[in-house]
Amino acid sequence: MWDVLFGLLPKNLIIICTILAFLVPYGVYKINQKLHEAGDPPWKKDMNKNE
């Protein structure tokens, strides 16, 4: 079953999709952290440091 499925996809496409499956969520996570650093109000920044 898996041989048929992977046989249809080129190996390069599998490698690219695997890399993107890691990079896209990681990039969203990092962008979210930067947005919180820049946009959170001061009282919330103090609360996050205590945790």
C-alpha cells in the first residue's frame, strides 16, 4: 500500500514536503513570539516573566 503511494510521488517532493512540515509551524511559532514581544501590554509582559 505505502509503496504504491510513495511510488507516485517523486523523492524530491517528499523531501521538500518533509522540510516544509517542520519549517512552516516553526516559522509561525517564531513570528507569534515576536508579535507578542512587540505587542503585549506592559502588565502582561511582567506576568509572563513570573511564570
